[in-house]
Amino acid sequence: MDAEYSEWVIIGLGLMSLITVLYQYLRSRKRKIPLSAQNDVKAKRLWQCDPQAYQRKFGDIDRQLQANLEKNPKDEGT
């Protein structure tokens, strides 16, 4: 009886951990990564952990990059 109970506890903990990891993965896929954080690991980690600190540090750079992209869009068809 005790062995069955411990098996169910282990299965339950395993399922909870898998659900948590899957939820975090899906949540991170939905969020759009800012331009500065796309190629910089430290900036991406800062954006994931503390978005407000990221905005204070890289917000101006992101706005400049976005303005440059809007000003000079790439020609995709030609």
C-alpha cells in the first residue's frame, strides 16, 4: 500500500514539473523578443527576468532600431 502511494506521488510530481516546463515554453514562445535581445544572450535574459530593467537599459536602442527598420524596410520580393 505504501509503495503504491509513493509511486503515485512520484508520478504526480513528474507531471507537475512537465506541465510547468511546458507552460513556461509556450509562454515564452508567445512573447515577441525585442530587437536588441534577439542576438544578445545577456539582454535576452534581462528581458525575460526583468522587462522594466531591460527597457531602462536597452529601450532607446530598440526604439532606434525599430525606427531604422520602418524607415528602410527590406525588399522581400525583389
